[in-house]
Amino acid sequence: MRIELPADFQARAEVVAIGASAGGIDALLSLLTVLRPPMNAAVVVVLHLPEDHASRLVEVFSARLDVPTSEAQPGAPVRPGTLYFAPPGYHLLVEDDRTFALSCDPPVHYSRPSIDVLMESCADVYGERAAGLVLTGANEDGANGLAAIKAAGGLCAAQDPAEAAHSTMPLAAIAAAHPHYVLPLAGLARLLQTVIR
């Protein structure tokens, strides 16, 4: 089953920014299984993790997915067809030349990396060619970022709060951004398939 994109979203997405916090690993394991070549967009994920622990996200997801998977590196180009994870302890941004940058600016909503920071930079750089998804989480990070993507003409979606392990984050995103879609993970997976291809 495919999902029709809204009439006001005419552009092909070049980047999909996904944010998750508490309960996010299980949600991402369910959502990202649809990633497979060919992909016309880069998928960039911010998952709130403790700053003092090395991330194993690339190891976990690269073993399960048939797409290139890496931790975003400063100065590296944002390549379509690739899944990127934000490193712990740094905000992740996309620069005007479509390369990654890392920042040690203060946490946003007690979080670094911040979903808002990534999504706001994607909105600035990609405009209507950005898409954003906010998943489960226990704070309000991602709400302003999703609203920025929508204001720039991009596509926005949030996980159904009734399904989320922690509903605070999707509820905040829904209130701030009025996303095009509020869907359970199975629906978000179909939407993601549609957007990246």
C-alpha cells in the first residue's frame, strides 16, 4: 500500500530528518526496515543518547539494513541513498553547501544532539525538498524543527501518540507543526518509502 503525498508537497524530498528519544530504538528498528536501494534522499536521524557513551547505532542498523549507514562527520557531504546518525554529544546541522557540521552549543530541551537543531537547518538548506518525522520521546524536542520544515514547504509527519512508547514528543510536534500526517509506525514506514523513492 502506498500513501499519496499532499497536494501542496510537489517537490521530491532530498533529505528526511527523523527525531526520536525515549523508546526510539525500537521505533526506528520498525520504521527503517523499509530503507533499501534505490533511495533518492538522505535519511538523517537524531536519537537522544547519553553524551558519555559511544554510540552503537551504526553497528546495530547497518547489520539490519541494505543501505550505507554511517555516523555523520563534519564536512562530509550529505549523500542521497545513505542513512546517517548524529553522534552523541554534538548538535548536528546541515550547512548551505549540503555538508554536515557539528556544534557544541548548549543543549536544547536538555538534549544534545537536538532534533530541533537538525530539522531547522534542513528547513533552511533544503526548503520544500526537506521532510521531517518525529517519533516517540519524553520531551518537546523536534516540535519547533518540524514546524520549521512545514513553514519552508516541506513534508511533516508525527507518530501516533496513542502508539508511541512516550507520547510527549509527538504530541508537542502535532501541536506546534500541525503535520500533514499523524500515523502509527506502519503508516510512517509506507510514507517514508513514498518520500525516498
